[in-house]
Amino acid sequence: MPRPEDSLDSKLAPSADLRNLAFELFQRACQLHQQSEFELAAELYRKSIQVHPTAEAYCFLGWTYHAQGRIHDAIEQCHKSIEVDPDFGNPYNDIGAYLIELGRPQDAIPWLERATVCTRYQAYHYPWYNLGRAYLSLELFSRARHCFQNALDIEPGYTLADEALQRVRRLIQ
């Protein structure tokens, strides 16, 4: 015999069809973003979110807004991404990178530190690199050096981290 809470869960949980539709919209939006069709990409990310909100869709919508020069809107989408999945590392890194871009490296540090320990993240070298950028702009050279080295330990071929590490070493000498 079905339990009342089972029927409630099935009404609240999105169907597989809705999740699939949301994913298809998300994938198409990603393609458009790569083609620099930012307005269309943003529209499809928003539609994907309407169908079934995901941390990825909010985060990628933020990337699209950033590409359009809408940094504050991008940060807002990252916050929404975190609300959906606090373990997803990308939006923490993105907020940190955006704050560095806004000339607020001190504010970026806690976001980037959080990104380095998120359980769901595939590119830990990015927050380590960005954390190094924040420390470098604050002239905390040994901390910056440590962060750039961490990025290279994770991703040895990461050219930006290697170049930044060489620059810091020249500054420290």
C-alpha cells in the first residue's frame, strides 16, 4: 500500500523527463556559449533552470553574464548555485575570481579557500591559482608562491600558474 509521503515525494521530485529536458537545454546553452552567442545561451540556461534548477546551470549562467560584462549578475548566479549545491566548487572559485577582477582580492580569499576543499570539484588547480593571484595582488609573495605551486602540483602543465610562480620567484629574489 502506498504511503502518503511517497506520493508527496513523487509530486515534488522532478520527473526524469523534466530532468532530461533541463539537461538538453543546458547542453544547448553550453554550445551557444562556446560560440559566443551569449544572449541565446543565457536564455536557454534560464529555461533549463525553470524546468529543473541545478548548480551547474546557475553557475554557467553566471559565466555567460560575466562574458557579457555583467559581473554582479554573475556573482548573484554563483550564490544561487551554492544554494542548490554547497559542495559544488565552481561557484566559489568564480566568485573569488570575479572579486579579484573587481579589485577586491581580500574579499576573494575566503571564497577561493572554500573552493579548494569542496567535495564536488574537478579542477582544484583553478582556485589555487586564483588564490595565488589574490595573495600576489596583496603582496603576500610567499603565500602566492605556495598557491601557485599547489596549482602546478595538481595540474603540472598549467601554464598560467607556472608563469605566475616564475614571476613571484623573481620578485622574492
